[in-house]
Amino acid sequence: MTGLNQVQSGPKKALFLTFIGNEVSDFASKLFKEGFEIEVVNCDDSHNCFNKRNIKHNFRTDAENGDVLASFRKEMASNKRASGIVVMDCENSMSTVGFEANMELRNIISVSKNIWVLSDLEDVNEFFTHYHMKAENSEVVKRNMGCKVLRKIADYDLRVLQALKDDMFPLDCMNESDSDSAADRMRAISHPELPTQPLLTPGQSSADGLYKNRFGRRGKDLHSEIFVKTGIMQEVSHYYTQFLPAASLSAKNFVIVDEICDNVMDIDKLFVEALKSVGVECLKIVVPSDTADDSGETSTEPFKNHKVFTSCVNTILSNGVSKHSCIISVGGGVVNNLCGVLAGMIYRGIHLVHFTTTTMGMLDAALDFKQAINHDLGKNLLGCYYPAENIVIDPASCLTLSARHIRNGISEALKHGLCQSSDLVERIVGPVREKGESVLFDPAYIADICKASIEIKVPTLDHYSESDYNEMCPQYGHSIGHAVEALSWTHHHSPLLHGEAVAIGMCVSAEIAYKRGYCDAHCLEEHYRHVLDMGLPAYVPATMTSDMILRKIVFDKHFVKLPSMGLTSSIGEMAYDSDKGSFAFAIETDELVAALEANVARADYVCAPCPP
């Protein structure tokens, strides 16, 4: 709290309106200790409670509250070294403070940043409507009206006090040399035509002449809707109003599809003609694909680069794109990622909808805000965070894939199972053990995995910034997997698909967890069993050395002096460092080498010839 005292050196006041004393006494006590003069208006409960807590304060009743507010505002306007905070309850204020006082309070709100409100959003809106001010539909912050909406008393804590350092009315730090008086600038702040918007936002100047101001607004809502239905790609003209944004229905849209998907699925019929039949204009752009890359599988990965990106940009910009246009990606994770970067970059953001057609897209690439293309130095090094408004999954589209490609995507779902849900692991692996590889081509099986995996993954996206758990889960096995994958496509190695490399990375990660004592031998063995039962590779290729992997892993985005990764404590649970409050672990070089060697030793044992 020293930061607050360093910024504020003049008189400070806190004004409480119609609050229940027991609920705010702790907050008031903290303000009192910070040197605030406490004023209580029309709240006997607060008055009595503050007396019990020995919080020195002035108490004003109905007869005086209008004068208190008026004098408060006047002091804020005339004394450039004064600062203040108003804490109010909108519902109680309307019913008990009185019309004149609330009009005065409205005037304070219209010019000041230091208003803190405890109310339901509906009560805030009603207050501003009743007293002739418009309220934006914001649940948390109403900066342009100068107030913050706090939904519960628990929000009044030290974080709030620290925030006062930045949110106090900025006139308190003005220099004497400023030509305009505080009162003149105060009158100029409120925009004559826009009652909820300031005409200007005064800056701050420190004693040594450093001027400071700031701007900000609530960011773009990161939100995606997910639809899963077998056969939905055959019904685009029926569902188009559900997956296309309303603004895009009358705009030029762009269907971007990879070459293989375009040939196999007849995208002209499924999308271009279907949308044209309902009056929606769209242009198809085809991204190159390999019918058989070095891995022997179809692939668009080699074309997830800046050259293809730039080509798509040129086509879109030269064919009538507008701010209402929508990019519709049709294909696997590569096309979904490429289109995500395109939508995020063009005009600083246009609409985006994914029709993801591979298990990798359905279970991983399309289900995120992360959009990226590759760089010569590594995978996904260029990109942005940008949401697809809608993600459409048709499990039937997997029938066009090879078994290897289906397993490739399922590896990402298995990842979430191994670190978040043993039940999900069983739903993935159980049917394969029981029915064999043929179940991979059952749309009902794919749909079940998709729904179960989505329900496990969604919380990590909704609460992403709250804990590194939500980063370490989706990245499980990836630090090592990315290095192994990148190496596999060079020189004399056998190419691995992304999910295959991640499967190897998860097994090596389990070796590290076991050697650290985070998991037991059963958890380690189950990693290998589940991976192998799914027909995925579990061992680092014999053509790769530990030194090769160590040199490549430095390009992983979580590498900061050392590789950083999540580890499991058991099947379905992540290890947690309670001392650091983190699910991420820095791995020493010797630990990584030992784990890689243990993994390779298992492969040697499995592959060793039987004795005569």
C-alpha cells in the first residue's frame, strides 16, 4: 500500500452511501488506515459498526446528505490536491438518499473516475436511466462513466486499494504550473452531447515534469460456439443462419479449403452452391495440399507458411472483402489455423467460422483461440489470439481420413484424458481394445470422443488466465513432442504426424514425473499402455539422439533457459508445485536426457530379438 501513499499526499475522503455496516467495515478500516477521511451518509448500520471498530468518521442524515455530496464534488473540483472515493449501493441509494442527492451523485459520476459501486447490473442500469444517464451493458467496468461495478463485498480487498493508485481522480497530482485551474478542467470533462463520455481525460504531471495519461477499453470478447452433428455438412443451407454471423449474410464471404478436402467432399456443392441458394455470396479459395508427403499421408502442413498466407491475403483483399465478411475454413487443423490468422489480421479482424474435418481439428486445433502459421525455425511461431465465432464438427467427415490421421487427432484427446480425466481415457481407449481399429471409422465413436473432450477442454479455455494449469494441460507432451516432430521431417528420420510426436512426448514426460517421484510406476506404465493400445508411437525414434532433441527444444515457446512443462501425478491428474503455486516445472538438462534414455531403453527392450 506504499504505492498509494506515494501518489496521494493531499486530503483524501471516502464517502459511503446506504451500506450495511458489517459488510464494509473491513474496507472502511483499510481506507481509514490509509489516511482517508470517512463520511457516512444515511446509513445507521455503517455508523454503528464503524463506531465499534473505532473508525473515525463523520455521519450525515437525510437532512444533510445532499449538502455532503455537493461539498464533496466541490472539493474535488476546487482542490487540486484532493482525492476521493464514493462507495454506493444503487438500489438503496435510489430508495433512501433522495432525488436531489442522487442527482448530485449523478453529477459526480459524470466527471469523476473514483466511483466504486456495489450493485447488481440491473440496479446500476436503473439508477443511470432514472437519473438520465445511459449505462453500457458491462458487467464489470464502466470506465467511461468513471465508476467500477463490484458484484460482491469480497471484491473490496487490498487489490481494490492498490487500484486506487491508478484510479484516483487525476487532478490530485497536477503541478501549480498548469495554466488551467482544476475547476475549469473539471467543467470541461463532461461531453455536452454524450453524457456517459468525457470530453477530455486530464493527465498527470509529476514534480519532475513527467506527464502521464492512459487509454483503454474492454477487449474483444473471446467466445466461440461449438456445434457437433453427424451429417451437418450436408445441411449447410438449413443451418447457415446458426453458424454465419448475421452481418455476413449480406457480405462477400470466403470459403478456404485445402486441395484434398475440396476434391473429396465437393465443396462447391456443399458450400458455395448451398450458400448461393439462400442468397449468401462466397468465394472459394483452395490451399495447396500434398496427396502423399514424406510420411506417406495426405498433408497440408508444409503449406501452413507465410507464402500461402500472403497469397490468401492478396486474393481476399482483391475480391471485395469488407468488415462484415466471414472467412469459413473447411478442412483440418492446418486450414483452421491458417484461416484464424487471416481473420485476425485482415482489417484487424473479420468474422471467422470453422468447419473442421479432421480429428486433429475437432479435438485440438479448432478448439482454441490460438491461431498460428509456421516459421522456418519451428511450428506455430507466428500467430495471434482470435476466436472463431462458431466451430462446426461433422464426425462423418472423418470417414474420408486414414486410420493414421484419425489416431493423430485422437492423441490430443488422449492428452487431455491423461492429465485431466481417467474417464476420458477409458472412453477413448476402451472401444478400441474391445472392437479393434474399425471403431475409428464409427461416427458415433468420434462424436462421443468429441463431446467428452470438449467438455474437459472448455474449462481450460474459459479460465485460461487464472492458472498455468490451463496452459500446461493443452501443452502436455508438447515441449518434447514439438522437437521430435520437427526433427522427424529432416534428413534421414521417418516423418511423424503431430499427434504421434505428442504421444511420444507424453511418455517421456511420464518418465520425468516418475524419476522425480511425482507419479508411481503404475501411472508411468499406463502412459505407455494407453498410447500403444491406440496404435500410436511411444518411443523416440532410434535415429534421434538426445543432443538433437536438446538443440531443437530451445525453439519451444515454453523454453526459458530450461524446458518448462506440465507433469502428471496420476492418470487424470496434473502434478502441482505447492511452493510456487504452479503446474509448470522447469526440467534440468540431465533430467531430460535421463528420461529420453529411459524411453529409448524401453524401445530397445520391446524390439530385442527373442532368445533362441
